[in-house]
Amino acid sequence: MAAQWEYKVVVHKFGWKGFKYEQIEKDLTDLGRDGWEAVSTVSPSTGAGQAMDLAVILKRPAS
């Protein structure tokens, strides 16, 4: 049987001073403790290539 996964997308918004990398790191650490693994990121850009948000795609085995 093929592995079964559940997925989660966590979005971090670009703020006045950029992304809050410390918060992103904390969120990923907390999610990792719950069994989530980051597998990809998406950062759509607009205009001159400025990313307005960062989406982190995570997965873990389905329960």
C-alpha cells in the first residue's frame, strides 16, 4: 500500500521590515515537534519580483 500523507500550508506575510525569519523558524520548529516536515516553499512575486508572502508546504504521515 502506498504511504498516506496529510498536508498543511503555512503562510508568512511580508511585513514592513521584510519577513520575520525568527518567527518562521519558531513556527517550523514547533510544527516539526508535532511530526510535520517542510517539503517545499512557494513565494509568488508581483511587479518587480517582490515576494509578498512565503508559503511553506508541510507533510506528515496520515493518522
